[in-house]
Amino acid sequence: VATSEIDAVLAEVGPRLKQLRAQRDVTLTELAAATGISKSTLSRLESGQRKPSLELLLPIAQAHRIPLDELVGAP
């Protein structure tokens, strides 16, 4: 897989996280409480200022009760 493809997938994670949270009517504060991840980190993830990592994505997927690949939209 080309690096550009990986970067493209990673770039879509933030907007997907924000959309998912909005669809579920969950605030950053609520998600922070459910995941143990700070609000600022969650916000930076959603805005694309922070690259997603497994350590961050696994608790978010768990909190939303969805598979990790659905959260990431992996090819």
C-alpha cells in the first residue's frame, strides 16, 4: 500500500470520528469520560491536528461499540 493511500485513509479518520460522535449525539466531554482520553486530544483527532493511533482509536471504537475497521474505514 502506498504511503499516499495510508495518508488519505488517516486524513479521513478525523471527520469520520466527528460525524460518528455527532450522529450518536455524544459530546466531547462524554466521550472523554467514556474513553479516558482528554477532550483536547479528542478534539485534535477530529480536526486532523493529531494522527490517530491504536492507543486512541481502540477506546473510541469500544465506547461507540463499533469494530475498529468501521471507525477507520480501512481499505
